Amino acid sequence: MKLRMNPAGIDLQKDPWDPIHSLRKYGQHVLTSIEMTVTNLCNMRCEHCAVGDALVWKEGPKLPLKLMLERLEEIDTLETISITGGEPTFDKRNIEAYILPLLQYARDRGLKSQINSNLTLDYERYEQIAPFLDVMHISYNYTNVEDFLAVGFERSGREVPHRQAAQLYENMVENTKRLTKAGLFVSAESMINYRTHHKLPEIHQQIVEMGCQRHEVHPMYPSSFASNLPVLTLEQTREAIHSLLDVRDEQIWMLFGTLPIFHCSSDSADHKLLNRLRTAPHTTVRNDPDGRNRLNVNLFTGDVYVTDFADLASIGNIHKTSLQPLFAKWMTHPYQQLVNCHCDAASCCGPNLLVKDTYYRNTDFHARQAIGS
């Protein structure tokens, strides 16, 4: 089957956020992606939010944009940037002062760009940034307003009126439809967790109806703000993915990421699912970029993290150090060595730290190899 090229020019055969491509090109992991936290403001308080502990209602000044642009310019291997929060567009001043200049820089340099947003605010803010953006990434874990209210405001600390939640939910759906109809590439991510694992087929159908060109599916792992949420068994995760594949629209790009199943597993159920994913139309499995080819920069402090959720301490600060030396420092970190394995035959970069800690604490992935390789 001929693979489609999406409107953003991102080919299924070479997802620019997947570290496997730069690993093959350079023979080692190199820094090709930077994620920037541009706000800690958000109008939602999702129970699964990886950065929920950092969210505030009022925030201080950010670093000079000039410093961030200088640090990006120093990375000669850079291919992608991501902008995250909080809700990046919550404060309109943020759009003009940081988001648009960063997107314009990416466009001028030929980098691919992504923004993580909930799309629940007025359409004009998203319309403003759309012409300069490659991927609008949203979270979509709902089948109705009740789901949206339960998931999106579980940690708000106050009762959110149903009418208010319904308006935000309607905004998200309508904004998504308008943006996709206008040609923007919208990728909707659904988490596999205790709330969604039986609902993925219905969630998928709604994502298709909104016009999203890609549906991302990632298992949820306990971390930081979401550390107390129930964890699914591997069997439940596999069943959820199979149920989704049974009914998915084969014309939409399905991207599965951060999966806790591997070609080096001795469990035949893992191999059955991986083979199905490998042969499914318009379907890819992404290796986690965090700590492989990507770092996160906090634009308030300048602190640099392996991920945008800071379970691991900062590995440095852009006030003092360029990003490539910090990445090189991380490559020698003991935690990185725990998961720094690679199987080219399986196009696999191994588990990330969350996957290993959740399901494979006593497993040495360096001693394993893909079955049949």
C-alpha cells in the first residue's frame, strides 16, 4: 500500500521525532529535538497530566527569547522543536512574544514544529499560529462531556460546573474540525489507562469525525502528578490495542508510542501484537524521543530536563551551558545506561525509564535480543 504524505510533509516512513532515524544516520543518539515549556498556566487540571504539579494561576517572567534562539542555533543536528506547557496559548501575550517567533525560526531553518494544546479556547489564537505550525498535538481521552469533566478537571480542587466544561469541550471539538478543514495537521493523542482501555474504539471514531489526520496512542505510566493512578497489566494494554485495531479507520495514520512490549520478549502475545502493528496499514510505532534525541528546556528557569515532567533532576541550565554538551552529559548518566539499548533489526531503541520502572525493574535489556534476530 502506498504511504501517504500528510499536509505537514511528515512521512510515515520517517517520523522526524523518532530517534531511530538519527541513531541510524549518526551511529549514536544525537540531539535532534528540543521541547520548550513556555508556560505553567492552564485552564484545565487533567488527572493524568505529567506536569500537573508545576501548574499555576499566575507566573513570573520568562527568559529572554534571544537566549533560547541562540541555544537552538548552536545545535547543528537539530530537526524538530516542540512547544508545551501548561496550555501554551493561555496567555495571548505568550503567542506574540514567544510562540510565533519560535515557530518562525523553525520555519526559516527548515525544522518541523509541534505545539501541545488542549484547543479549548477561542479559535482566533490557534488560527494565528496555524500558518507557521507543522503539527498541532492534542490530548483526546473522551467519549462525551462527562468524560471530559471527570478527566480534565479531576485535580482542579474545586467543582467545575457542567455547563462550563461543556463549553470547553465544544470549543475543542469545533476548533479541531475547523483547523483540520483548513489544512492544519492535527494529531490527537489518547492514553491507554484505567478510564480509556475499554473505550478506545469509540474515542477513535470521534477523532476521525473531527478530521484529525493522526491518532496517537500511548499507554499511561505513573509519574509525578499522576503517580497514584492505577496501572494496567500488560495483558490489558495488549487487549486495548487489539480492540482498537479491530475497528480503526485504515485511512488515518495510527501512531503507537512508548509501548511496554518488545521484540525481545519471550511472550508470544507480545509478538502477535507487534506483528499486527507492523503489517497494519498507515500504522507506525514510535520510539520515545525523551532522553534519546530530545531535551526539554524550562523557559522560566533555563533548567534542562530529560523530559517535560521532572521526576529526574535538571541536568543543567542554558544560562551556563549549551544544549549539546548537556545532552552528552546525559548520555553518560547511570540512568541512561539502564535503558541505552538498541536493536536495529526490530527498529527499537529499548524502553524508556518509565516503562522499565513500571514493568521491567529487574530486567537487563542489554542481555536480551529480538527473537529470531
